[in-house]
Amino acid sequence: MTRDQVYKLIEEFHVPKHIRRHCEQVAKVCEFLGRKLPHKINLESLIQAALLHDLLRVCDVTIWNPEGFPDQHHEDSHDKWHELRCTHEGKDHEDAAHEVLVERGEHCLAELVKSHRFENILNKHPFKNWEEKILYYADKRVDHDKIVPLQERLERGKKRNAVTPEQIAISDKAFAKIYELEREICTACGIKPEDIR
């Protein structure tokens, strides 16, 4: 997939503007870390996955209130979001995006996008490669469209997304592992977390 095709997909799925800004900032963090990392990675795939990681975020937004989005959107977008929420009802946005990308023959990109699921860090072997690690971590450093310290992002994300006792427990377990991942990535890149701006 080319970068042009990535942006066409974002348009096709009417990704809300505030989510686009988030994805673009995550892509910048991914590029920064990918260039610092001494290991050979597929930087272009990483950036594309970052741009697409929340392609279908509208599918599992906990409190659905598109009128409260920070930007105005055309009625066509509202119709598309309704269609997507119905088509992918009960699915997490990572699974929904994975399906869309697989249908288009983008299997590697689909796997990379799927790997950013929050609970993935709790698996015995959560990541297959550096691209998955970096995408997961970069997403946790960007709150809306601002790069913030990890603790700030995790606490805000928990308030927004951890509603049930089960979700709160998952968040609490995941936090320690996410901090470990931050140490691993920053050590490998020869940087401190605060160098990510």
C-alpha cells in the first residue's frame, strides 16, 4: 500500500478529524523512534500502520456522541459512522480494521494494526517485532494529538475507556508492563522518554 492509498482509505472510512490528528501524531512518534532504533525495521509499514491504527475507532467508542466531536463533519460522515458501527457491532476497532485491511490484501499491515490492542501487552508474547512494540508504545504517548508523559496518557485513557470493573483491572495490570516496554524501547533507541517531543 502506498501512503496515497492510506490517505484514500482514511477518506473512504470518514475517519473523524480529531482521530486523524491523533493518528498523524502517533505516526510522527513512530517515525522518530524507528529512525533512532539501531535494528532494521520496515519504517514505511510502521508509519502506515500508525496512520491507520484507529481507522475504525468509531466502532467501539464507549460513549457515542458524534455531535460532541471537536470538529464539524458532513452528514455523509455521520451516515458512514452509523453504517460502520452497525456492520462491526460488538467488535473492537482493532479487529474491525484488521478485517478491512485483510479484505484489501494488506495482511502484514492488518497484523501490525491489530497488535496495538491495549490488552495485548498482557499476553505471554505480546509482540512479534519492533514495529509492533513501537506502534503500541507510540499510541500510549499521544493523548488526542499531543505527546504527553506516559503516566498522564495512561491515567486519562483509563478515565475515558475503563468503565467496567474488568476494564479497570486490565488497565491496572497493563500499566507496569507498558512502563517496561517504554524502558526497553528508550534503551534500545538511546534516548530518555522526555526526548520524545
